[in-house]
Amino acid sequence: MQFIAILKDSVREALDARIFWIIGIVAGILVLLGLTMSFEPLPMGKVVIGSLITGLTSNENKQGPRRAVLGPRSGGGGLFDAFQGIFRQSNAKINLLEAEPVNGLNLPSAEWKLRLELPREIAKKQGAVDSATFLRDNFGRIANTPVVAIKSVKLVSGSGSAQSDLFDLEIVPLDGFLRIWPHKWSMFFGGLTILDCSTRPMTSFDVLGNQILLLESILVAGIGTWVALMLSVALTSFFIPAMLKKGTVETLLVRPISRWRLLTYKYCGGLLFIGFGTTVILGAVWVTVSFKAGVWSQALLWMIPVIVFYYAFLHSISTLGSVVTRSAVFGLIAACLVWFSLFLLNVAKESILMMDQVAPIVAGIPNPQRSGTVEPGPKIADSTFGKVIMGTHRWLPRPSEIDSFVRSKLQEDLLLGREVEKSPFSPEILDWKESAGITLGHTILALLLACLVFSYRDP
């Protein structure tokens, strides 16, 4: 009951500060922007089917297609030629002789009739009993995720050469088929085109799954997360100082409640407000984007506990600063300084790792000043400076690694479990569970210090 009473006080303060108004306005703006977006499927069914066939003779059926599809795409013309070009690039021996949608609509919802020429040696190399079994077991899968269902596989009798067979296939699209289909992405009811491969070479970003991943990982999980965190800290930074005002804290302490419990309840009240606001805002964005794109990916909802979790750390720093100085401004500044310091530390760590990874490559370059090649120098990570940076980074909160966990969930869901290609210079990512544990430890430590100061100082 004591917590409910403190929470009611926080609700009245939030109403006075218009927190709920701000949450509603932000959510409304994002929803309106989302409603102006459109994802229009382009008539590229043969290209999509081509990527599935290419995966039959490579490791792409396990890790997903990584090759950009090149070739002219204007007006739906030249699709079949570009499609055959995929086979030439991958040295595939499977030939697509016919590919037509059953209902005549070149859309991701259509069923397709295909005629393939399949060499028998391909099935034997894959350990299949025969070519028909090989097609039933392997066709239409990306990263072991089926994107189409095989309705029928029929051997065309009296056709094909001595080394190959002709097959007629009927395929039915599944949910994943929409995610690998190229789409035109635009905003403001078509007034601003973001991505459109109908008049240019196609890239991996033109498929719907990558477009949603780009939108959610950069605008929502990236920029949106940090803006939401700073807004959350700013909105709740006055909770503790308002309680510590002369006359207010005395009234609260008259109640039969200890000081540390009073401060902890006030702190938890701030978490509840931000949890509510984050759920409303991200939930509204998720529903809007999913409705417009037709893909309901639950991975974005992981951002809600992640934002609240990292906000709990920043809020503990703000609480400690507010208790020490009785100033909401100083509490906000303290949280921002800690956040910015962790950002700089992470940049320094990533830079050290990247330079150490570049060094062996540079070492193979001919030395212009003398014969031989450039010799690799000592690793920066092994120097005193590098050890200090790496050690400090390891034992302080690492928000970027917690965020990488959510991004991996988004990639796994939207890209059908495919491994995303990483640059050879990508920094090493430590265990996100370790990062979460260290962040939680610092949160508890800052809150304990705040309770200790509040318990042993005059009101």
C-alpha cells in the first residue's frame, strides 16, 4: 500500500508535467508518419524464384542468398535474361524453362507453375534418392526456412537429355515468400521514394525483409532508442528533486516508511512511467509498420524491455546525482555525462580492434621506402593504453552490446534466420548476458549509494 501511495504522488506529478501528453503526442506523430508509408511489390517473381533455384546448388540453402541480383529491371522487361544471368554467375546447372503465375498476377501471393531441367548428378551429390525427392526436400528454402510449399512435382516423361530430367513444379507461397520479394518503399503517400529497383540494378535492400529491418534497426532500434532514453531521463529527472523539496520530504517521512524504501519506491515509479510510455510508443510503431508492410515481426517488441533496462541504469545515475545535489538539472547532466563517456569508451574500444585487424592486411603491402613489405607493428590492444581501454570497457555498462542482441533478433526474424555478412573489420562483440549483468550491477550500486546518502543526511 505504501508503494501505491507513492505511485499516486508520482502520477500527480506526471500529470502536472504533461508526461502523458508528451507520450501521446510522440506516439501519434510516429503513427501518422507510418501510415503515410507504402510497400508496393514489384513484378519480379522470376528473379525471386531464381534466387531459390540458385540456392539449390550452393550453400545458400543453409545460410541464405548473399549475392546481389544484377541486371536491368525497367518495366518488367529483361527479367528473364537477368534471371538467367544469376545462373551464369553462380555456375548453376539447373535451367528454368518456364515460370508463370497461376492466376496471371506477378505478385508474392500468387501460385506458380515452373518447368526445370535438373541434372541427375546434383541430386546424387546431395545424397538424395532421386531428383524428384531432392526438389521436394530442398526447393524453396532459405536458411532452412521454407518460403514456398511444393504443391506437386511431376517428371515430364520423354523429355530431357540422358544426364538430366525435366520437372513440372507447382509452388504455393508461404509467409517467408513475401519477405524475400522486391518492393518499392515510399513515404508521404508516394511523394518520397526511399527504395525502388524497377529502374536500377537490384540490391539486397530492395527485398521487403531488409527494408523492414533497415527501418526498425536504424530508425527505431537505433536512433529512436537513444532519443527515447534521453527523453525518458529528462521527463523523470524531476521526480526525486521534487520529493526532496523543503516541506515535501518532511511530510512523506512522517509516514511509517524508511528513507531507503521511500527513495526506492520513487525510483520504481519512474521505471513504471517509462515502461508504460515505451510500450505505447513502440507498440504503436510496431502495429503501424506491420500493418502497412504485411509482415508481423515480434522481434521489435524486444526493444521494450531493453529500453526500460538501460533506462533503469541511467535513472539510477540521475537519482544519485539528484540526491547529492537536490537538483534535477544536475541529475540530468550526470546521466548525460555518464552516457556520453560510455559512448566514447565504446568508440575507442572499437577503433583499437579495427586498427589491430587492419594491421595484418597493411603488412602485406610493398614498402615504398625499402625492399620488402610493411612489417606489422605491435597490437594496440597489447599496449598499456589499449589494456586500460579494453579493461575499463569490459567492466562498465556496454549498451551497444545489449542493443546488438535486439538487432540479431530482428535479423533472424526478418531475414529468415540468414547469417548477415559482416565486415572483416567488425569489432568483437562480447556476451550480451555478461553486458546485461554488469549493467544491472552498476544500476544496483548507484541506487544503493543514493539510498545511503538519503538515509544519513538531513532532509
